[in-house]
Amino acid sequence: MEKEFSVKLANKSGELARVTEVLQKEGVNIRSISTEPKAEVVRIVTSDPEKTRKSLSQSNMQFSERNLLVAKLEDKPGELARISSALAKEGINIDAAYMLDKDSKHVHVALAVSDEDKARNILKL
């Protein structure tokens, strides 16, 4: 299962470098990343959640984590609209979305949702 790690940062230069260097030292690859101005949090999806958790903990970084569902979609217009509409019709909120990888025909999208079990059934994951 994919995990999203939300790491608390100080609002100063070098903080993103500090987090990424900790992960690099453990050989953890960042698959997707999201930052927001003035949010003081970086959200990351990595190649190895166990190593990520261990590395951040040992470096005394404040973080939280949550599960992500991964959907394999055709790489064509409307696919994200299709699944987000299907989830919305059932009252499921998409809290975060990440593109993980793609090839010439497909894209893998990771989603943090308000009801993981229900979303898994709707998306047939």
C-alpha cells in the first residue's frame, strides 16, 4: 500500500533539503511531492514507506502518514474526471491526488480519500 507522508517544516531556507537528504541517505526515492506556500508542510510519496518512516523518526522530524489508493487509468482525457465523479456520487471526498508514474498508455494516480474501503469497492481496486 502506498503512503503519503506529511512532514512539518519550519518556514526557512534549507528545510526541504534537510528532508530530502535524510531520505537520500537511506536510498529512498521520492515518487511524488507536493508543497504549498506558507503551509510549512511537505507531502511526499516514496518508494519505501518503511524506510521513510524510520528515517524521519530517527531524524526527529514531525510527520504524519496516511494510506493512498492507487488507480491505474488510461492516459486519455476524462479518466480522472470519471473516477472523481464516481467517488463524488457516493459522497467520497478526494483529499489529495498524486501522479506516480505513466507510460504511453496508462497513468498511476494515488488518492487519499475520505472512505478508503468504499472507494476501493467503487474503483474495483
